[in-house]
Amino acid sequence: MEILSFLSAGVLTALEPINLGLILVGVTVGLFIGAMPGLGSVNGVAILLPITFLVPPASAIIFLAAIYYGAMYGGAISSISLGIPGASTAVATTFDGRPLALQGRASLALVTAALASFVGGTVATVFFTLFAPLLATVALNFGPPEIFALMLLAFATFVGLGGDDIPKTVFSICFGLVLATVGFDTISGEPRLVLFDIQGFMRGIGFIVLAIGVYGIGEMIWTIEQTRGEITSTNPRMTARGLVSDAKEAVRRGWKGTWIGSILGFFVGVLPAAGATPGSLMSYGVAKMVSKTPQEYGNGSPDGVAAPEAANNSASTGSMLPMLTLGIPGSPTTAILLGGMVMWGLTPGPRLFLDESEFVWSLIGSFYISNVAAVLINLAFIPLFVWMLRMPFTILAPLIFVLSIVGGFAASRSIHDLWLIVIFGIAAFFMRKFDYPLAPAVLAIVLGPIAEPTLRQSLLLSSGDPTIFFTRPIAGPITVIAIVLILLPAFRLLRRKRVPAQG
């Protein structure tokens, strides 16, 4: 009952005119920031941070958190409408969201994403409210071996994304891991794989560069090659009755992925240095793994849209937990929020709930309000997003190309990265041409920078003994499950080959 009284007071504070106004503005701005390739929540929060000095500290954090929420919703918009992930957190949404849009079902994909995001954010906020201190203590027990085991589990869930062609899937993962090692070694500081001593490779290969190249340029080239210019538009239909029908279908066909993403995304988001991207990718892999119709994934499954969208919103709330209770940011965006709190004289950590309880509960209350505001604003703008797809493909294709180039340049302001975007786009086209799955490669370049240093730190802790991943109480079970999941498709393939032989 004490929690309910604190929460009700926090909600009332969040509903004060200044805070409610900031929530509505923050969610709307975040929605469009998340939809713009090359920006995302990190850039949005960082850019708008100076504005918050005009309001009280509690209202400032509420405003920035609302931008974070809106950006999580907005990432799905460009993933579905243009096939370009607005941020790394929305890359898994592209796998099924874009095929639905090309089938004229963009409204279904956008409604599914909005409703799944709402459920994911709500479930995570409830978990946050009830279990914050306990979950923060558990997250504190995650060291390098546990983080690496979790990354291994993410790779394991994605082995199935390549279908039965396991060698091509493994090759795709290895290719992504190689790209993730370009640049300076995070432990020794030595440069690695700097081709022809080109200085641009010193910075490594950013995810935005890869995502825009693969899903912007590559998808555009693939569509042109497949249709030979016959597509004029995706001809989406948009009526009030159709929106209600899409909502019913989204609930019916996306409920399983929504709950998987909501729960898994939150617990991955709670872990320091994990965040929404691994959570969304893992949730997509798990949802496909437990689905009765896995062949629909990658071809326009609403469940394949629901799982990552529920996960990235759930994880964004989860990543707030270690920031508030331990002072450890759970994602790049919460790292900026942490800096803002310190500037305003708030000290994140175990005593924050005691010393600044009014601030903490008003922030938690704003999570509920932001979630409701985000889903309503998102649903209201769906006709606009669907209208974008009515443009003839002869107009849409150049627009995607321009957005890809502008988004790639805005992220780093480097001509080197623009060349990489074009190269990755061409490479993605040929990978699809020869049936090499793209999703595992994208997963590898996202998780590689987390997996490699935690692997090496773990081996340093154990003096090179790999059994550290099996003997620790948390890392051991996760590692065993990951190994089983990696080997499972191979066993299924062998069994399938034996059955005809026996017959």
C-alpha cells in the first residue's frame, strides 16, 4: 500500500501543467527524432539537454525521459515506412515491418509497433515500480563473464534466423564480428584492420553506417532489381475502420511476441552496458524460435514486429533502473540523463529513493503518463506515415537514397562513412542475391563491441581459464543454454536427413 500511495503522488506530480506539457512536447519531439535515420534517442537527448536549464530539475528529467520514450516509439516509423532503422534499437523491426509495408500492410505494422511498445513500456514500468531495489542488486552481480554469457545467448537465439543453412548464418555472424573489430583495440589500444592506413577506419565502423547502408541503400537496390521498376507505390489503405481492424489483428497475431519482448527486454535493459538494442534483437530471435510458424518471420509477421518493439520500450525503462538505484547507466541515453542529474545536484545511487523520494516517484509517475501519451500520439500520426508510402516508387527511391546519405553524414560528418554506406549497400544486395542472411551480421556488429571486451576481461580474471563461464552461478546456466540453442538447429537438420534415409 505504501508503494501505491507514493506512486499516486508521483502521477499527480507528473500531471501538473508544466510537467504534462513537457511530457507531450518531449514525446512528440522524440517520436520524430527517433524516426530520422542517423539521430535516435542519444542524439535527441544530448541536443535538447541545454533547454532543460529553463525548468526545475525534476521537470527537466521528466522532459528528457519523455524524449527517450518517444524516440523508442519513433524508431519503428522509418524502419517500416522506408526500410531504414531510425536507430540500432529498431533494426529488428525492419525484418518484418518493411515486408508488411511492401505488401500494402504498413498500417498493420505501425499499429502493431505502437501497441506492442505501449504494452512493453507499461509492463516494464510496473516491474520498475515493484522491484527496483531487488533488481538493481541482481544487476550488480553481473560482471564480464555474465555479460559475455548473455551476448553468447543473443548470438545463439539468432542462429535460427538463417533458416536451415547454418553455415551461411555462421559466416554472416563471423563477417559482422570482423567488422566490429575494425579500429582501436579497446584493451591494448593498438589499431586493428585499418585497411591501407585510411584514417577513417581508426574510428571503427559505426552501427548507423552499417544500418543505413544495408537497410537503406541495399534494400532500395534489391527492390529495384526485383521489380524492374514495375512498382508505382505500395498502395496502402487507410480508413478508421481499417485502423480498428488492424488493431484487432495486431492483438491477435502479435500477443506472443509482445509478451516475450516486454519481459525479456526489461531484464536485458536492467543490465549495465546492455540496453535496448540487444534486448530487441534477442526478443526477435526468441519469438521466432518459439513460434509455430517461424517461416513467416522475415516475410511480414506481425509477431516479428511486436517482439522487438515491445522489447526496446521495455528495455529503455529497465535501463533507467541501474542509473537511479546504482548510479550506473544502463544505456548511452541514460548516461546522458545521469550527467544531467549530476548537473542539477541530484546524486543517483541507493540513497536517491530516500533523499529525493518526491523526485523519484514523480519520474516513475511520468513513465506511465509518457507511455499513454506516446501511444496516442503515435496512433494519431499513423495516417501521415502511411501517406508517405503512397508516393510512386520513382519518387520514394531517390528520397530514400537522399535520406540515407544525409542521415549517414549527419551522424559523423565524414565523407569516409558515406563511401562505406554505399559499399555496405552494394554488399548487402549481393548477400541477399546469394541467400546470405543479413540479420546475423547486423547482430554481430551491434553486440561485437560488447562481447569482445567482456570475453577478454573474463579470461584475464581467470588467467585464461575458459571454465569461468561455466563455474560462476549466473554465467554458467546462461552459457549452457546458449550452447544448447546453438547446437539445436544442427541436431534438427541431422534428424531431418536421417528420416528419408531410413524410409
